[in-house]
Amino acid sequence: MNQDSTKISLTNRSKVVSNKKMTLLERFYLPAVLKGMSITLSHFFKREVTIQYPEVKRPFSDIYRGMHVLKLDDEGRERCTACGLCALSCPAEAITMIAAERKEDEKDLYREEKYASKYEINMLRCIFCGDCESACPKEAIFLTNRIVPSQYKRIDFIYGKDVLVEKKDARVDVSKRQTPEVLTFKQDKSKSHNK
Amino acid sequence: MDIQFVLYKLILCVVILLLSLMIAMYATLAERKVAGFFQDRLGPNRAGIFGLLQPVADGMKLFFKEEFMPANADKVLYILGPSLTMLVALLTSAVIPWGGTLNIGGTEFALQVADVNVGVLYVFAIVSIGVYGIMIGGWASNNKYALMGSVRAASQMISYELAMSMSIVTIVMTTGSLSLNEIVAQQHGMHWNVFTQPIGFVVFLICAFAECNRAPFDLPECDSELIGGYHTEYSSMKLGFYLFSEYINMFISSAMISSLFFGGYDFPFMNDLGLSHNMVTILGTAALFIKITFFGFLFMWVRWTLPRFRYDQLMRFGWKGLMPWAIVNMVLTGFLHLLFKK
């Protein structure tokens, strides 16, 4: 078996390992040591990449997939109709919901006749894939560029409607991820995701 | 021996003791900072400005940690280990000349605690005791890792002490004195030993790393194989003593290297600037501390550059690498000294 004739290089950066005898200078090791030390010294004067976290925050992408939000429509009614498509699409099975029928006096709370009386996402199960967002036919659930904060108890990671639904006076901006392209893509019935 | 003299020596002792402790304290911070910079990080910077209060926080933490002693440990030796290490680390500073003489009110005050005429021998004697602190601590812990670490420490320190002393012998030969003060005095006017003894310097430097158990010779600690080596079972301030004495040792080694090879408190154009005697002394002490700082930095620089030796490599390097060079250097120096100096 001739190893040399069947050498395959994918990146052209691979180095052939050799067991050649070291020269006298190489056996002193000191030049190599000094070379190594000059490399570390060059790093000593390089700019640090540290971001001072609580004071300085790393800018997130507009379409970062972080903590979820349940959107209200322009009149402040919940968009979610508890169709269950998000829960169905969720690969981690993190979403659970209970549907309820809207009462006559709740017309300004829920947009359609059916709504989710209970809507929970287990943030420890969630893998932030964004499938719930793609699956939602009502533009009700979105992932945002907010981070899920740490908690002391596991139970505190199960987010209910009190956390997920956006507040009327503190709307969450999702306009960057809800571009016209996204909307037309979602409405395109020829794509498999909407069949 | 008048009361003034005793009082002065007492003050000098206390000052040097406090100085060693302070420097060791901030060397821990410097180590973490330097490590950070070498790795493109910032290092600790939350406690105080630039993290200047970090050593205080670390010390406080060690004080309030649980004092744990293994059930089967030898109680007396377990406490003796770190105490001995700390004691030995602090003893060496007595013979190092920290500067020239200060002229206060017509009296000359030497900035050296004890001008022993066998200063070099004293240092070696003390450094040899240093290995007992580690040995006793590792043995008393009654733990396999600790024992392994202390056995390694003992064999490593004994092996490297030989080459180290042989490189010093050349200096003693050319100087004709064992007194550190005399060795430094003879290097005045940029006649630094490093120029005449480059091989001796390199050998001594490498051995100093090994004697301090610093990377790449940190096999006694060797976190990845031996957990913590000889101080695996130690906690609270006893562990603090072990870690702290390492930095004191580093400081003293840097001072020794500066004194033996880099002229101690000598600096260029020392006597040509037309400064007063006291001013020259103060500047000289400052120069010595600049040299010490550089060598302290070198200790850290090497630690964050070179990986740890394998044990057989360490032994081979000590006996078959450094020893022959030290002997060759000694013979060569003796030969040339006979040929030219007389």
C-alpha cells in the first residue's frame, strides 16, 4: 500500500506528518520556544474580544430566534385562535394549550370566536427552531430577539399567557421578521408547509 | 551593636516581609490579568478599578472557606506542610540586596537585611528545605494524588537543583565570593554576568522555573492528571498558603535572577548622572524592581505559552539536557578564568 499516491486533500491546508530526525538547532528547542513566545506576545497586544455583558449588549440579528411573543392585533385583541398548529409543528413538544369559546362580552379581548384559555411554552423543552412561527396561520406567535432569563426553579420556565402575550402599552416590534416576502411565502398554498 | 542598628534592621525586615506579601498578592492578580491578555480576554475587572480589589476578594474567600481535614490525615504534618512552605518562601528574601546604601544623618544604612558572606549557600540551603513543605503536605494528606504530586515534586526539585547550583558555581568562580552583595557590587557599570555567562543564565533561568514548580514544570500540581497534586486535600487558608508561597517564590526567584545575572540594583550610567548618593540608591532599587517585574512577567509569559512536560521528558531534560550544559559551562569558565584573569 503506497500511502503517498492516494493522498487526498480537501482543504489544501493539511500537513503531512513526518518523523524526520530533528536538526541540531531544532533539538535545542529554544528557537521554537522563543517563536511560540512571540506568538503569545502578539496576542498580548491584540484587542480583546470581550463584551462587558450587563453594560454592553451584543447586537442581535433582527430575526434572532429568542423568547416567544403572542401578538395582539391593532385593536388589542388576541390573534391566537387555539388552532393547535404550533403545538403540532413543535418538534420538542414544548407547547400546550386549552381552547375556549369566546363569550359575548369578550369581543374586545379575542379576535375570533375561539381562543386559547391556557397557552404554555416550556422554555426548557423549546429548541427555538421557529417552526411554531412558520406554522401559525394567524400571525399570532413570533420569536423575538429577547433572551429567556435564567430562573432558580424548573417550574418558572413554563411560560403562561401572562408572560407570553404582549402588553397593550408595551408592544413587541416584529416588523423586521414579518416582511411582505414572509407573508406571501406563508400564504403560498403550493408550498408543502401550507397544504 | 547599638539600638539604632537593631531598630533599623527590624523595620527593614517588616518592610520586606510586607512587600513580599503585597507583591505576591498582586502577582496573583497580575497572573490572571496577563493570562487574560494572552488569550485575548480582559481578565478579572469587576472588583475595583482594573480588578485591583480582586486579590482581597480572593483572600477573603479563602479565609471563609470550610477548613477541611481528611479523617486519616496526619494532623501535625498536615498543618506543618503549608506552614513550612510559607516560611521557607519568606526566608530567602533576607540575603537579597534590595539596593545600595542610604545615607541618613551621616550613617550608612544598607538595604539588605543580612549581608551573609555565604549568601548564595544560604539561598540554596533554604530552597532545599522548600521541597519538604510539599513532601510533608502531600504525604500527610493520605491521598494517592497528593502523594504522586509530592513524589514528583521531590524528584524534580532535587534533579534541577544540581544544574542550578552548577550554573551558580561559575558566578562564584568569576566573582570569588559567595556574598550576594559582593556579587552585585562586582557587576556595577554594566558588567552584568549575563553577558559573560549566557549559558549559565539560560540554565539558571530554566532551573528557576522548575524550582518554583511553574509551567512548563508544574508536574507536582498538574491539574489535568493529579487533580491538584500535593495540595489536592487542602482547603481554606492552608491551600491559600500553598498557592501564595508559589508567588512569593516567583518573586524571590526573579530577584535572585536579577541580582545574580542582571546586576541587581545596577542601572546604566549609574554614577555618571551626578545625582546624590541617596538618589542613586533609590533609583537603583527602582531599577531592581523593574527587572523583577520583567522576570515575573516572563514567568507568566512562559506559563501561558508552553505546555507541560511529560514526566520522562522532564527527567531527561534535567539530567541529560541541562546537567551537561552546566558542567561544560563550569569547565569552560574555569579554563578561561585561569587563562585570562591571572
